[in-house]
Amino acid sequence: MKLLCILSLLLLASVEPAISSLGHFDKIFSFGDTFTDTGNGRLVDAKKSFPDPTAKLPYGQTYFGRPTGRSTDGRLIIDFIAQKLGLPLVTPSLSENGDFSHGVNFAISAATALNVSFFKDIPIAGMLALDTTMKRLINHGAKTVVVPGIPPLGCTPPNLFFFPSTDPASYEDDTGCLKGFNELAKHHNTLLQEALETVQKNHSSVRVVYADFFTPVMKMIKSPWKYGLQSDVLSCCCGGGGEYNFNITAGCGMPGATVCEDPSKYLYWDGHFTEAAHSIIAKGWLKELKVHNHMIEAAYRYLNIAKDSA
């Protein structure tokens, strides 16, 4: 049995993937937040009678034709990964009578894995959390663990809306994104990659893969035409008007919000990514895993040859 863990861990939030051509995976287990939530958040809100825009159209309109609790118009990155691996879409853990024979998705919108006080010393706490979580996953049989970085936070419509600046120097000249938020994201991703290198050394029997969330999004923002996206790339497809088409009082799915004609031409759906963007990001992650698998297999072949010739 080969288990694939898609892990959204550490300080902010993210998502993950895997590959098919170089290995067969029987199950996917996902831990994360909105980026990978395939319905748990909706189930919690329904149980508590909380209003949830993702529980109604236009959410889910592109692929499913109905709302599923995903914060997008269709599929998420994890959905594309599962389909590429030939597996069913991963069932939310809170689903009643759900089919968990091919894995479970524990991700839930706005989730935090640990109490905020745990992160007082961020570098140490982050490393401890990562290493502890990896040990638990490995003990439960995980063979491949994919850990994503975070996307460019300074480019998301919600951050651009909530944290505007009157200083032009606060924005990147070539993207219009907030510099400080993007620097924070890059710093986080650097620390995460360093931590994952250490984890890999401590757990050599398991494949630990870093999935780049930042670069593919920046490529789409800097060259939207290459991906069939509109030039106003920082605006939402579904929203209540205003700059970036993001309005907290008329969010997607709420009265006053409208939906663009073609979501596939947009990077952002409601502040989260569109299905079209998820598809592009997923392809990049699958390539990363494929390259990683090639490197591991080449190393094993080398070691076997060296052992035979000794």
C-alpha cells in the first residue's frame, strides 16, 4: 500500500500534490485549510446553522454544476492531483457514510493546526510542528509527503482590499502586488524548504517533496496572456464590485455580487483561485514530484551499483 499525504502545515496556509507516472498511489490523505477543503467547512457551518456562501451557486458551477463547499468555481488543486493519479476525489472527513477507501481529506476552511501561543518562537515552533507531524504520518504508513509553500500574499484581492497603501513604493512596479506581504511569503517559503531538507535527512525512508505555490502564481500575474487570463489579473471573477471586484459586504454568493462570463480567464474567483488557476498550479506540482521521483530512483540505482562493485 502506498499512501500519499498532502500536507498543509506551518504558519499560514497551503496545499499539495503528487504524481502517477512514476508510482502508484492507493490513497491520499490531506491536511489543510481552504485551499484543500472539499466540503468539511460547509458541513460544519450547516451543523451550526451558519451562513456559508460556498453552499450555493455560483460556487461549483464550472465543473460540478452545483456547490460542494469548495471555495472556487470548480475543482481544487487536490482534485486535479487525485484525478491525475487515477483516484476518486478525496472524501471530506466529516462526510456521513463517506467512502474513505482511497483516503481522507481532513482540510477545513480557516483551519489552524495548533494554538496560536505555540508559535511564539516561530522558527523553532514551526520546525517542531513539522517534524512531529511528519513522524506521526510516517508511523501511520505515509511514504510520500508533499508540503506546499504559500502563494504570493501581496497579490490576493482580500489583502489588496484590506491593506491599501497611499505610498506607491509599497507596491511592486511590475505586478501591483504589495511588496511587504510578498516578502513575508518568500521568507516563509525559504524557512519551510530548509526545514523540509532537515526532515528528509531525518526520515530517509520517506519521500518529502516541497511544492512551489509562489512561483506559478507569480508567473500568471506577470504574464497572464500566456495562460489565457485577462490583463486585469488581480481582479476577482465573482464579487461585489469596486477595485479588484472584492467587496466584503457583497462577497461572492451574497446579494449584490455578480459573476464573470468566463471564469477560465480569471486567476482569482472570490479572492481564492479559480479552477483554471488550480489546474495550472497542479501541473507544476506534479512535475516537481516527477522530478523528485526521478532523482530518488537515480540515487537508489547509484547506491545499488556502488554496493555491487564494492
